[in-house]
Amino acid sequence: MSSPRHGEPARRIVVTGGTGFVGRALCERLAARDAGLHLVVPSRRPTHEHAVGLLPTVDLLARDVHDPAQLAEVFDGAEALVHLVAILHGSADAFDHVHVALPRKLAAACRAAGVRRVLHVSALGVAPDAPSNYLRSKAAGEAIWRDSGLDVTVLRPSVIFGAEDRFTNLFAQLQRRLPALPLAGAQARFQPVWVGDVAQAIVHCLTQPATRGQVIECAGPREMTLRDIVQAVGRMAGCERPVLALPDALARLQAAAMGLLPGEPLMSADNLLSMRVPNVASGRLPGLDSLGIVPTPIESLAPHFAQRLA
């Protein structure tokens, strides 16, 4: 990407989900890399204090992306879409609303506006016959983009970590408070990937036409069980506790109870079903190395936790 010549309009890229964890990292990288970009970030609840809205090349719009009538303005003059909107918890209808119906609306809006380039962030382990609503709906969303007639690149990350993620920070908090940590899905397999590497992969794909039509697996440098991840976080946070792996019946009970708590739960029954599928790279598709990215290990969070302990 290069800056436009004097007098040329800035190029517009729409980032749906741009106020989220990955979206913030992406917008920061794009804003720092290319002053000639105009990033359009629609949000139902934008605030002037939002970190993304403070970036000089970001236009934080009060728009509902689920409303087709509002999408025409969002895509006016745009040249690409980066789609990041997703949910981890909810009913089958909620997953369908976000992961299937929304891509269908966005694909129609892209075609109407002449926007051909799309970067869609999905997840490892998606399949039409997967055990969870999350994974099945994600697979259905990918199918919509694949059949859209647009120039689509799909990125499938494993669980994403970073200094501001809820995943590792909550496990650190739990270990500070509890003498031992009961854990459902302790043997579930992941390949944790740093949010900066995922953001860099998106940037790379936006600049490399050869990635059109590809599915890219975004995974970290090694496989880890959920137990491994929790223990690594505990060590970095200076509060490692014994992990008590729960048998299947108790794991289902814990997940169901967490799903009933107010706010966004750490785990739900659908999450537990998702964890039956290894959340690791298949090795049959291009990975981060195909983009020239050396994956960052989860231990990169050590300075973050050390600072919080200081």
C-alpha cells in the first residue's frame, strides 16, 4: 500500500467489527502503515473516547451493519471489506444471525457498491457437520463468501491472545483468587496465535492479490492443551495454581452454569462442544509462514503480566 498522490482521494476500506479486539489491532497497524487509507468502521454504539475512533485515518460511523438500508452509505466508494464480526456465545438463532445472515447482507452490499475485495476472518475447525453451533455457523458463513462471486480471502485463526484479550487475563484473575482451578475441557487442543500476527496477516492479504481465493490458517508456533495455556498464564502472572481437570459430566455442568451468569461467560455448553474439535492447523492449507510471518509464542505476554504485577 502506498499513499495517494497529492489531490487524490484516500482509499476507503470498510472494517466491520473494527472496534473489537482484533479490529483495534488491525486499524492501528493500517493507520500506522498507510496514511493514504481511510478506514470506515461502522458501529451501533460508537463513542468519541473509543481508541479506534481516535486514530486520524479512521471514521467511526454510527451504523447498524445488520440493516441493509444503512450498508449502502458504509460501502460508498470503498475498495475492500475486512469482516471481523463474530460471537462466541448464544442460541442457534443468534449464531445464524451473526455468522450467516450478516455475511449474506454484506456480500449483497459489496456487489451493489462494486466492492470486490473481501477479507473474512473465520476460525479453525469449522465444518458443516461440526458438533457446535459456533463451528457450523462459521462454516455456513464461509460458504456464503465462497459462493459470492467476490475476491475473498478467508483467514482461520486459532484462539487469539494479546495483552488486552479477555481469555488470558481472566484465567490470570481466576488463579489469583482461587487455590486451584477446576477446568472443563482441560485436554482440548489449541495453537494460540498472537493478535498482532493475525492483524499482520490481514494487512499482507490486502496488499497481495495472489492471496485471493485462499484459505489461510493462522496458528501459533506450537500446539497446547487448555491446561498448558492456563498454566503458562499462571506462571507469567506469578500465580500458577493446580489445574483440576473436570470429568465430562462435571465439565458440562460447569459450562452450563457459566453460560447462565450475567455478562459474557468464559465458557458455555456450545464452547465445550467446539473444544471437541482440535483448534489447530491442519497443515493442508497455507499458514502464517506463507505470508512471511514468524508466529509469536504465548510467552510474549510475560512483560504484560510483569507490568501488572509491578
